[in-house]
Amino acid sequence: MTRESLLMPVLIGASVLAIIAACFLGSTALPPGRLLAALFGGADAGDRLVVWQIRLPRAISAYIVGAALGISGAALQGLLRNPLAEPGVLGVSASASLMATFALYYGIASITPWAVPIAAIIGALAATALITLAALRTQSVVTLILIGVGLSSFAGAAMSLLMNLAPNPFSLSDMINWMLGSVANRSFDEISLAAPFILAGGAILFATRRGLSALTLGEEAASGIGLDLRRQRIFTVVGAGLATGGAVALAGAIGFVGIVAPHLIRPFVGHDPARSLVPSALLSGLILVVADIFIRLLPTSAELKLGVVAALIGAPAFVWIAMQRRGGND
Amino acid sequence: MTDLSVENLTLCAGAMTLVESASFNLAQGEFVALLGPNGAGKTSLIRAGIGLQSANDGRSLLDGTPVHGLSPAQRARQIAYLPQIRPLAWPNAVRDVVSLGRFSHGAPLGRLKGLDAEAVDRALEACGLTDLASRRTDTLSGGELARVHCARAFAAEAPLLVADEPIAALDPRQQFRILDLIRAYVDQGGGALVVLHDIQLAARYASRLIWMKEGRIVADGPPAETLTANRLKDIYGVTARVDGAHIHIEGAA
């Protein structure tokens, strides 16, 4: 119980520290005095620019993208009763980023700044709904993951097609950004376009979290104890779709974060899916902020993409979690 | 007094008729065993009877109100349902799983208060799980896990209980323990409908037997009246000698 009651304060404290550290570290070192002054409106214009236009929006983007993927991952795992469910693994992120790229490619994005987030969300909702439909037809976890793999591959192939047809190298590099996932050069304007969707999705998932606990018993017994299964499925799909779509609109496809954080959180909350949602969101945000700091400090000639680093850490974790599963309920 | 009254219920899946014009009643204070071979439609009947599945024809009334008119939570507060046991998705603590029995009362897992916490304590106590309350469910034996599911159903403190093969795959001692728990629940005023495959145990515990064959209810009454050698031959296709409550099944007919 003490472990669980410490969890939230520790995560919140670490998150705040990580975001401050992200503002502090970078190519130009900002001593703490100048950083504080810049944060609170003092200091010179250059410092304020670095903090408010570059580092803070980047750190906050990483944090909310991580949080959105973390809460979506935890909720999908609860709904599908499977620790391997996650927007990236199930092809939801890839579908969202395909739709976003599509909107960019065909110039729909120039009509309204809302076009990209909305396209990403449509892609995410369609993929999540498809996965849930498949989940209605099969009890097999393996089948679901395979459908996700198929969906990811299809979205990847369609992305490659768009890249193949890319009219010029600039749109090509734009698309690569979407595919690999990155929070570099994000502004508060872009954050404010994605944030409402992420917040709405997160709020829906949070409000309907109790049903996820009930699903621990399986769908039949969960209905038996008074869960409205249809309603739960719809809300979780819509919530995860909105949050993931918003995250992809801001940062492109970043995979595997939503799998690692809930896995680490679960033992601290008695393996209750409902209680794992918020801590998973905070931890995922924290992981992405720290990963992004790491990327910026690495002395590589071209900056690594956040999605690449997330997958390099997350994919082995996915394999490890999969290998730990016992055959039982597959 | 809460009672469940199923009237002329018919349930089809495509061209197949799973349940055909079945009627029965379940009241508090009764221990009813539902018997029949695999595929007779027992699970379909109870699922449609408690409103988890919509029937093609007929109706099911809970205290005179159609079960379909009730919200899932309202229904769950009146009827505790124990489906055939499936593996749990996560290795929760025993107490957390039993707490899910209070779901329809709006209680969040892990933070039960007042009446909810007391109901869970009583259910744990009744099922002999108090010492195991903080154990993870993936460390339990099959018999212990079956008691956890029972405790979860009892924690709802609903006037009626519907259990689908609660003693399947348990050793003889555990089978008696589970049926003793259900009998204690009935003695305290509950009404239980239990799907069983062990005719001997059904005759011993139940006050009434409902016999199903090919989607129809073919008999409904106390063991002394409905349990005969002819019935066993008709329902299960076995030859048997019935001597009071003793049944000797001799082989396939």
C-alpha cells in the first residue's frame, strides 16, 4: 500500500524534474539562474527564445505524446486482456501516421491546420475499431497481434507507396519524419492543435477505467457483474483512438512506449488495469522526455529520431514480455 | 422475495434452435440443479434467462420486470452469475478479485469502504479465503481459485445465484466444498440455479432438478420424483440403477 501511495508523487516529481532538465540541457548550456529567469519572463530575449520557443515546447510535446501513448496502451491492454496490446504493435499508430501523411501529400493540410490531427485521428479510430471487431470474433491473443502486424505492414507499405510517389525531396523528408516519429522543432501552436484530442481521449479512458478492472474476469463474467460490455468497448476504442491520433499528429508514429510503461507500473498497482492508467501515462511521458534529452545530447552527426530510439528500447522489451507469457489463455 | 421466472424462452443461432420454449422458476430458498448432456442448451438457457443474451421468443421476468429492461448493474445486484471458469487476465490479489463482486454497487477496486468492504470480508470468510486474501491469484491451486470465484459471486450479496458448472475439473473434496458453500448461501435465504454434471451430487444437494435435452426442459421437480433410471437413459443415454439417492451408472446404453 505504501508502495502504491508513493507511486504518483514520485512520478509527478520525476516528470517535473525531467521537463526542467530538458530546458536546461542542450547545445547552449543555460545555467540554472538564466533558465529560471527565462522561464518566468526575465532574462534576455535570446534565452527566452531558446526556452519558450525551442526546448520547452519540445519537452512538453515529448511528454504529452508519451502520456497519450501510455494511457492508450494501458487501456487497450485492459480491454483486450493482453499485456502486448499497444497502439504501435496493433498498427494504430502506423494507420494514424499513414492518414496524416496522406493529408500532407494531397495538400489537404494546407486548407486548415486541423486537417493533419483530424486525419491522424480518423486513421487511429479506424484501426482501433478494426482491432476491436477482430477481438469480438476471436479469443486468441496471437491472432490479434498478427492482425496488428498485418495492419502495420499495410500502413507501412502504403506509406512507402506515397514516398515512392513523392513529388520532391522535401515532401519525402517530411514523410520520413512522420514515419520515424520526432518531437524536434515543435511549437506551442502545434501542441494546441493536438492537445484537445489527447485530453479528450485521456478523459474518456479515465472516466471508463472501472470497466477495465471488471474485464480481468473475462468478458462473460464481466457482463455478469454488471459491466455494459458494448459501451466499454466503444469508449475504450474512441478514447484510445483520440489520444493516439492526437499523439501521432504531434510526433508521428512512436512505437512500443505504451507497452513498456504499463508493464513496469502493473506490479505497483496490484495488477489492476484501472489503477494502472494514470501512472502509465506519467511514466510513458517521463520515458519519452528522458529519451529525447538523451537524443539531443548524443554527439551524432544527424540527430536521431525519437521514434527510432523508442523502438530500439521498446522492441526488445516487447520480445521479453512476450517470452515471459505462459501459454495458458492463448 | 426475489424470483426469476422464465416463460416460453426460445433461442436460435442461425437455423439451429438452442433452446425451445423453456419455462422454469427460481425463487429464494431453493437449490435447483440444471442437468443435461453437453450441448443440451443449459448455458444458452441461463444466459438468455438472466438477460445476457436476447431471446428470440418468450420472456424472462425478475420480480415481474423483464430482465431486458434492467441495466446490467441493476440485474447484477439481483442475480450473481458465475460462468464457467476462465483464466484471469492479470495476477491480481485474491481480495481484489473478490472485490469485483461489488462492481455493480459502484465500488472501485482496491479502495472499498463500509458496506462493500464488509461484504467482501464476509465472502472471503465464508469461502475460507481470509488467509489467502493478499495472495496473487496465479499462485493458487484450482480448488482455491474456484473458491475465489465463488467468493466473488457471494460478495455481490444478490438474492439469486446462477452458476455454470462451478465444480468442473475439481477433485471430490473441492467439489463438496463448493457445493457446501452454495448450500450455505441457500440456507441463508439465497436462491441458486447450478449447472451440474454429477447426478449423484445434484440429487444430494438440490431441492429440485431441471432436466434438459436437445434444447427442451423435459422434467422439473424434486429428485425423488424426477430422478429415475428411465430418465437417465432418456437424457444421457446411460443404463443405471437408481436406489433412492444412490445411483449406479453401469455404462452407455
